[in-house]
Amino acid sequence: MQKRILITGAAGFLGSHLSDRFIAEGYHVIGMDNLLTGNLANIEHLFPLENFEFYHHDVSKFVHVPGKLDYILHFASPASPIDYLKMPIQTMKVGSLGTHNLLGLAKAKKARILVASTSEVYGDPQVHPQKEEYWGNVNPIGPRGVYDEAKRFQEAITMAYHTFHGLETRIVRIFNTYGPRMRLNDGRALPTFFRQAIEGEDITVFGDGSQTRSFCYVSDLVEGIYRLLLSDYALPVNIGNPQEISIKEFAEEIIEFTGTSSKIVYKPLPKDDPQQRQPDITKAQNILGWQPRVSRKEGFIKTYAYFKEILEKNKTLV
Ligand code: UDP
């Protein structure tokens, strides 16, 4: 019998790629999104398909889905620092109330649920690279607290449903991910640097650029999530690319890749900006047989082509 999966945040960057993957695997996909940061353009190619349906709904409110459900992927949330600064209450609600609603739905439908957690649960980490056993260093009342604490609550309540109700749950801790369908204006380093490079603007590096991140291409992430969902492992698993780079070097790499004449300018470092971030992926390797395959060069080629296309389209609209 055909499997039915609910994907929240389906019109977003990750949700739309996951929708594509599960459609390709032969699932019936029910997408849900309140379109706060999601964009229907990301999934409009799925609308004509018989195996896809879409609900415009905010999962912070009671969620009703008719029929059986085998799986739920909870990917709805503002996810960039700029977004959750602008929408702190919605961010907290979707991670807490939204997760609670979806756990309740999973229980009622006897479905397996996978929730999207984040490397932000580690805060500004004092352990490097970050292993799943590390508890993190989070400022609950700082600007990132609304996201970090909502995601920490999400993990806690998900484990509570697992241990108390015996619900089948999965928790993925997602590290920085990039690729086509990322929003150009979400304030993140990668789309911002690419847009600045394409438009010949200064590249805005925050602080002295010595802070590090590790960037994973979206198809690698989707493969990791797919394997985790189908595994029998209920504890959190890091999925990300361990290739770490400083933000200054990253900006230089994008300047070289695009051949732009843009120059780096330095801006103040936002409060509580993590100094270093690199996933320890031993668990994903051992349990899921997963590791990233796409190099930054390869990922850049696809992402750059997408950003250029979007910027061209915007120009012709003006
Ligand atoms: N950053 C930057 N310039 C920008 C946007 C971001 O230097 O225009 C920095 C940011 O301060 C952080 C890193 O790039 O240290 C990655 O930021 P991003 O927003 O992509 O994600 P984060 O990993 O901080 O959630």
C-alpha cells in the first residue's frame, strides 16, 4: 500500500526538497505551510501531481489531516537568524506548540515522526567538533534564544512522547545547509555573499570573519534525513558536512568562484554569534552509513546558477 507522509514547512527550502524526494520514492506527500517564510514557487511543479496535496495552515494551531498517515516530517519554522529576530513569537510557537500538535497527530495516526532540530541546540559550543552527547552552551534570553530554546524544547517533548507514549520518533540536528531555493534575502551568509558578488556590492563579513561554519549541500542533507527516518534510531543524529571554513575564507572563496570585483567589508558581529561550528558525524556514518558526497565547488555551481536565475527574473519583473 502507498505510504502517506505529512511534510510541514513544505514550501520552504528544506521542506520542498524533501517533498521532491518523497514524491520520487513513490509516496503520497501532504505538504503543509503557512507561507510565513515559505514560497509556493518552490513546490508549484508538484501541484499537478496526483500524489501531492497542499494545506495552507499554521501548525501552531490544531492540525487535522484526513486519512491515514505513516510518517510526519516537522520542518516548519523560520530558520535564519534574521527571520527569527523578526518573528520571535512565531518561531517559539511553531517549535513548541506546533511540535506538540504534530506529536499528538502522530500518536493519533500511529505515524512515525521526524523533527528538524538544529546545531543551534549546541549554542556557542565549548566542545569541538560537536558530538550528539554535548549538551550545549545556549543563552536563553539572547537574540537566538527564541530559536535555540524552541528547538531544545522540541527535542525534550519529542523524547517525552517517545518514552511515555512509545511513539516512534526521530530527531535530526541539521547544520548549515545550502542549495537552490534558499531565499536570497534571508540574511544568511551564503545567499547574501552570492547576491553581493553577483550585483558587485561589498561583501559584508561580520566581526573579523574568524568564526567558522561547515556547509552541507542540500541533496546530502536530504539523503541523511531519508535514511534517518527509515532507521530505528530514536536519539538525535547530527547531519551536516564536517568541512569547516572561516567566514572570511568563505567570502574569499565566493569572490574567487564568481570572479566578482566586490571587496570584503567588515561589519559588527551580531550578539551570541557562535565562534565555531563543525558536526561530528560519526553517529550518522555508523548508524545510517551516511556521509556527505557533494563538494563545495559542486554545490556552488548549482546554487550560483539558481541565484542568477532568480535575480534575472526579479529584474525583468521590475
Ligand atoms: N555572516 C556574515 N555576513 C553576512 C551574514 C552572515 O559575516 O552578511 C556571518 C554570521 O555572523 C555568522 C556566519 O556568517 O557568523 C553564518 O551566518 P548564517 O546567518 O549563515 O548562519 P548561522 O550559522 O549563524 O545560523
